Amino acid sequence: MVGGERIPLATCGAIGGARLYRKENLNVARLFAGLGPVGGANTLVRAIDKCDVVMDASAGDSFSDIYGSRRFRNIVLPKKIAALRSRPMLLLPQTYGPFRDKHNAALARDAILSCEQAWARDEDSLGVLKDLLGSDFDPTMHRSGVDMAFGLPAVRPLACQIPGLEDWLGMGPKPLGFNVSGLVWNRGEDLEKKWGFKASYRKLVVEAVSWMLRTGGHRLLLIPHVLSPAGRAESDLQAAHELLAQLDPGVATPDRIRIVSNTLNEQELKWLIGNCSWFCGTRMHSTIAALSSGVPSASIVYSDKAAGVFDRCGQREHVIDPRQFDNEEALSRFITAFEARDQARSSLAGALVGVREVLDAQSESFIEFALKHARR
């Protein structure tokens, strides 16, 4: 449902890996895509052939090789398939890079140049596009926008989806919100090798949450944003439970801290995050849910992607980077961001006016692109 209107959707699987017998395998589809009319025998290729245009968001921040070569290939292959099938392509607002490997950077460059338009979701990412494309950068084709999640509507969950939580929310002032990333938490102490961390993410998160609970009688809501099942490396829910187990039970009491353990969709999570008085998250889109709701926010990051988005909202100083700071300095910056939350709320409200103007303008541009290429 969009604006009360039911929109029909057709879905088609797409997966990477070595299981070449699967009809939705991207590697197989890439081979079929280059076979001309015969290539339509492949389910995925046939689905793309039916499209007037292809718009690709790369999950917002996955067009990079920092998550590993397999994920990078799975992001590039759909773009390559669409190009081989001569489908007009637009890259929706997203983060580009970093690309650690020169070969991957070249593959990314070729993929971007095969598109009629490529949108960055902030000025930092637009700068990456400029550096990557060099003399091929064209400001009429390579443009700056905002993350589409800024336009995601918030939807109140049904009371049965979060039993008891609404009553807890209404027991006093709005709680603080916190998102711990399973992707980073579950790396343990391997973060220096993986992403160049100077600080321990686990230690920083435990110290930050403990400080909030001990300061001013605040209540805290732990909000998973990637809902992988417990036991999976990406599970925010498991990370939240492990975090809770490391807190002092004398302050981490049920009346002071709750974990959102129910499965809520993106719109429902945004409503929940919007009911916090301040928010800190590591998952990029958890912080976008907060920022776009006017909730002053900070982010404990593992890559450069948050800085540009926060800068767009006038909040760049509230990005806490454990790759640059040790635990003592990172915690100090977290406390500074928290204590500046009232000023941040005011500056964020002003910045959001401009963000929404850009959001509306880019949406109109996407519609124009689609209508231009619609096959009658």
C-alpha cells in the first residue's frame, strides 16, 4: 500500500554463489544476458527484459568492496545484466565506495558509466563519484540527492505486535533509543583488522549505554534494525541481548531498559524510533529513521557512509568514528553528542526543510526518467 493505494508488485529471485543450478543465480543470468534473444530463456534475464527501466539502490550503502568480494560481485552483477540487455538504468541515491581493490574500482566505474543517471545520497558520495569517473563525470547525469528512506512514512504498530511496550512508552518522558549492530558487535575484537578500529566497539557500546542509564534516570529502548535470526552474524537482536547481559543489573532493570524483540517492518520501526527523545545507532538506516523523524541522533560508525548523510542534516559532528578515536575519546564524543541533543534538535528541524525539498525534486526526476523510457 502506498498512500492508501495498492500497488501491484512482481518479484523475481536473484542470488549469487556457486549454486549454478538455481535459475535465479546471478552468475548464470550474467552468461545468459550476453546471448541475445536466446538469453531470455533465463528467468531473471526475462524479467529484466520486460522492464521499461531498471532503478538500482544497491541496498543504499552496499556499492563497496568493504563487505567482501562476494557481496560486491552480487551488487555489480545486476547492473551488468541490465546493461547487456540494453535496459535504461538509473542508480538511485546511494553511497559509492570505498573501493579498496583497484580491479573492483574499475568494475564499479564501468557499471556506473553504463547507467544513464547515477545519484549519490550526499555530497561526500558525490565526491567519490567525481574521483572515480574522472573526466567522464557529468553533472547532468551524476547527481546529488538524499537517501529515499527520508521519505519513508512511519506507521504505528498494532498493540498486539508490541504487547506491553506502548504502556511502557507512556510511563514517563520519551525514552532514549539505541541500535547496536550485529554486523559489528559479532566481529568481536577482529575490528582492527577488518575496518581499522582503534576502539573496541563492544566496550564502547557497553560503556555508552551504562553511562546513559546512570545519568539522569533515563529509560532506554534497544532497537534492532536488521532482524536476522539469533545465531546469524548480522543479528542485531542477538547483539542487543548480549549487550544487556553485560550491563549492571542494578541499573539495567526492566523498568529502565527494554529490547524490541518483535518483528516490525521498516515503517513500524521508524514510528518506534520517532518516539524516542534521542537516538544513537550504528545501522545507517536506523539513524536515518531518527533524523527524518526530527529525533536528534548520533552514530557509532564503521565506515565513511554516515558522515555525508549526517552532514546533509547539519549533524556531522555527531558521528563517532572508532577508527579514528580510542575508547576514551570515542566515549567522550558520545557524551558530548548526547548533552548537545537540545541544540541538535533545533538545527535538525531547520535542515530537514531542505532535505525534504531535495527529496521531492529527486522523486519528480525519477518519475520523468521512467516516463521518458516507458514503452507504449
